[in-house]
Amino acid sequence: MLFAIVETRKIFGGETEVAKIVFYVLALITLAIFFAGFIKRFLTYNHGRRLSDFAWLRRRDPHDIQDVSERPTVPSSLVTIATNRTIMKAKRKVGVSHLLLFWGFIGLFIATSILSLDYDVLGNASRIITGHTYSFFQGPFYLAYNAVFDLAGLLALVGMVMLALRRWFSKEPQLDYSRAQQPESGYSRVKIVIGDHIFVTGLLLILITGLLIQGLRIDGERFPSFEQWTWLGYLIAKGLAVLGISSAGARAIHAWLWWVHVGLALAFVAYIPWSKAWHILASPTNLTVRDFSTIRRIPPPPENKTGYSSVDDLTPKELLGLDSCTKCGRCHVVCPARTAGAPLSPRDLILDLRQWADSKHHIPLLLDTETRPSPTGPMADGGSLAGEVIVAQTLWSCTTCMACVEVCPVGIEHVPTIIQLRRSLVDQGEMDPTLQTALQNIATQGNSFGKSARMRARWTKGLDFPIADARTEHVEYLWFLGDFASFDERLMDISRTLAKVLNASDISFGILFEEERNAGNDVRRVGEEGLFELLVEQNMAAFSKASFEKIFTTDPHSFNTLRNEYPAFGLEKPVLHYSELLANLLFTGRVAPSNLMRTVTYHDPCYLGRYNRIFDAPRAVISALGCELVEMPRHGVNSFCCGAGGGRIWMDDSALEERPSVNRIKEASNLDVDYFVVACPKDYAMFTDAVKTVGIENKLKVIDIVELFAEATLSNELVDV
């Protein structure tokens, strides 16, 4: 009697009742361990500082700048996660590897879920209800299933091998776990390295054993013709046969290798919530709730507190961000503070906070931990979060340039957390003396130079036309200069040049004279929230006395806070950067520039570029003036910080191995250009000093973009470039 061949296969190795019982017992134990860790993690997030109405999950303000780097909607988040876009943007080869692994494992997970649905759900339900076991895991479905299953397995294997080879053999600096801040008693990150290798090797073994048992099964079944649809397993089976493994031998090896594969897979599932592997779930979630607007608009301190002093002050979103870190080291490499030799690495900061949080929430993180001979830092039994767990010098090293946030592939927002920790240091009075002096000057005089407010308009002397007082006459534009453009002797000529350009272009503009105060952007990012709010109150009072339609400023720091933070205090006027105003003058035909024929490079200020995504306006101006722009190797969103942000311009940087501004000028010195163009007063101050430090005053000239503009639009008598 002939029987039709059923196109299917056995589910368990040997299909014995004992095998089934053992498997299900192990699976239940695995799920219990997994969900115990999952629930503990979830409860940890729930213990974070509560935000009303789950504000950490809200969609971002629709009036925010629309950009792929902003907090996305759910659909765009899914696209980002599905394409691995954030991983691709800085490391394409790594991104491709991860994309293969990501989709390969999703395919394998779906395949396993389908198999469980058929065998455990449909099979058992049909047997209980009808007395017969039904299955769709046969025939054409089985053939198509195996073809897709093998494709997923191959993708995952190729991606995993590429990532494993990089992890094992690459000498890239981001894979070096050496700390930027060195504990006095020393430290060891051997466990972290071991954890990485276990994670990588474990996944690789799961994939290899999974494909091998497929080939062994086909070899042991004497190569059924329909198993050619299981194309990768079939090829492996042919290879095993060539190696001399008989059908009987294949069945014997399959019997024990199946259990090895199952054991590895179940162990990995149980391992996930207690290890680095938790990022598999945490990272996609964090990418969905990330919100760059919290960097442009720093959140207020916790209620009834001045800043973060304990782990309970962190929000659920911040705790989730800590768990999302994969230790990829991208933030470590791009950080200007670490590059300069300061004791700050954004990666180390997140790892220290995570280890501290896990310790306080009694989560035994397996292997992925740092150890020290004495219990200091994240291993300390007590102490303040700011100053002891994370040392003060580390926190004060941050320039708030946002490079770490920009490059992070899993959407961690380091800067707001650093600022919250700084607030605690300010409350303790633990700060650089020069910073304290600057803050006192701002509190008493309204500017960091400590000069009388009556001197704020001193730069206008020497102009052959009056500057309108916006408090007494209506103007189209209110020019908010900021401290450096008003008081720094090196920058007064540039302020006068801009005034001449605007006057020659018949632009209606005015200033606040002595009533302007420091805008407070860096004051807030230093951690002095009370002083920031005082400055806002004073500036808003001055705005209320003035009659104007729009605000513009030459200072990207002032621009950021006026545009993004002042609206919460009642400012409703549009805020422009002067590069946008200059571009408008050119492209509306208000001025007719000559062709300068210069070769220049341009530095993207952090608070103009990364923070507010204004990259085109300055470049459009440079191009319209007839200049050839040679881009810096690090430009746009990848621009390197000058080192002035976050209040660093008010702090002592003599201990740095190399100032960020010097590093940047050395980079520019390798380009064949006439000018190093800037669009920020602080940049001008930092880079003119750096050019002298490097000793290339005769080779490279730092110039403000308005000086180029003036050279092309004003007579030589009016400006000396």
C-alpha cells in the first residue's frame, strides 16, 4: 500500500514524551526568569520621578522644528527602528550588519511563534475539542515557511559574524572601555568585556547550532526531495555528507545538538532582562519616546528640589535611556571634553548611572558591571548622586554641545541629565571660582563681564548714524546682542559692521540699550535655574516696553533660549539668527554683492546647527558672496564644539591637554582656505585665541560671516576686512 509523503517534519528532537516534558519544564522556568526580570525593570521605571499625566510619553509640541532628529511620531519611530537609521548614520557598515541581524532575528522570532501557534495552540486545542490533531505546518505552507526561515537565518548569521569580527578584532577607539575619569583606587571593566563576548558568542552559537541541526535532520532523513525548499539546511546537509557523516551519524549528532541549541536559546531568553541584552527591548522603546526638544528647552528641576541628588529623581524616560545604552562608544569618541583630556565620557556617565540605579533598585546585572577595589562612584553604598557617584569635575567638563545625543543610535539624551546633576552642585556651592564670579556678575550687572549695564551700548560709539531705541520707537527688528557682542573689545567692531550692513540695507532695527540682560542660555545649562528665571523676567519686562515685530541675534546661545525657552514665559515674537537675516537680504535683492572669489571654510556653531538645525542659511550667504566653501571634515550635525558652551567659557581650562578650539583650528589648518568663517561671537573669541596658540595667524584668518558680507556689499571705507 502506498502512502503519500507528508511535507512536514517533527518538532522535537526524537519526538519522545520525555523530551516534550523536559522542554516545557525548561521553557516555563525560562519564562518565569524572563518575566521576573521584565517586571522588575518595569517597576524600576515606575519608581522614577513621576511626571503628571505621563508627560514623558507625550508627543512633542507640533510647533517644534520638523526634522528627522526630533522626537518622532509612532509611525516614523517604527520606520527608524525598522531601517536602523540611527545606527546607519554614523557607521554605515555597522548599521548594515545590525540591520541584517535585526531583521534576521525578527524573521526567526516570527517563525518560532508560528511554529508554537500551530503545535501548542492549534494542535492542543483541536485535540481537546475534536479528538484529532490539526496542523497547518505541512504542504505548501511548510515549504514556503522553510524557505523564508532559512533566509532569515542566513541574514542573522551574516550580520552576527560581521559584528562579532568587529568586536573581537577591531581597534576602533569607541570599543576601548578605558575610562575618561580615573578613580583614585583604580577600576576594572573585565566583567563588561566578558559580558560583551558572552552576548556576541552566545548569539553566534545559537544561530550556528540552529542551522546545523537543520542540516543534520535533512541528512538523517536521507534528503527528502521536498526539503530542497529548506535550501540553506539542504546545502549544509550536503556538506555534512561530503564530510562523511552518514544518515545514522547525523541522527545521533542531531539528538544531542538539538538540546544544545534549545539550551542556548532558552538561556539567552532568561539572560535578557539581567544583562546587556535588555537593550533589545529598551532601545526601540527609547527611540520611540526620545525628545530632542528637552535639550533645547531644559526641563525644570524636580518639584521641591534644586536638581538630581538621588536615583529616585530620575524620570522613567531617563531610567529607560540608561538601560538602552549598548556601550557602542560613539558618544565617547565625539565628545569634545573627552577629546580635550577632561574626565568626561558620556558613555561612562551613562554606565555609572545605570550601575548605580541597578544597585539602588536591587537588580543584579550579570557581568555587565565595573568593579573597583574600594566602593566608590557607582559602587558606593551611599553618597550624593552629583559629586560622589558622578564626580563634580566630570559634570563641569560638559560643553552641552549635544554631539553625544546626536550620534547616539538608541536615542539617549545625556545633556538634560547632566544639567540636572549640575543643579545639585550649584545648590551645594561646588563650582569653579571663575564660574562663580561670572554668575555673580550676571546676577548683579546682567552680564558675565561684570560691567555696568550703561556700557552695553558703548559699541555704538563711532557710528555715523544713530541706533534706534526700541523702547521709544517702533522697529521691525529688535537686535538682542548678548554679552560678547556688546562688551568684548574684539567683537565690538563686528557689531558695528553688522549695524552698518543693516543701515545700508534700510533695515528697521533697534536695541534695548542698558535694559538688555544676559539671555540665560548658558546660565540655565550651568545649573543656575533661579538666576535664569530672574534673567528671563528682566528681559521679558524690557521686551514689554519695546515696540518691534521680530527679534534677531548674532549669538546662537541667546538664539536658542529666546526661540525655544522664552515662549514658555510669554514671548510670542519670531526669533531669527543674523545669518538668516543676511540670507534674506541677499535673496530678496535688498543688496547686490560683489563676487569675492575667496576660498573659505565654515564652522557650524553647536547651538545654531545641532540644536536648531540651521545649516543652510550661513552656507547660502557664503555662496551668494562668490566664495568657494571647503567643508570641514567634521561639519553639519557632526561639527566639533569650540569648547565655550555650557558655561565652559567662564571656567578654567588650563588643565586640558588640548582645548577643543585648538583641536578645531588644527583641523582647519589642513585645508587650503583663506578664511575660517564663524557665525557666533563666542566662536570668534575662542578661535582667534586658538589661531594664536597654534601659531598660524599668517596662514588662517578667523572672520565673522558679516565681515565677508560687508566686504562684498559696503565700500572699503566702511569696513576693514
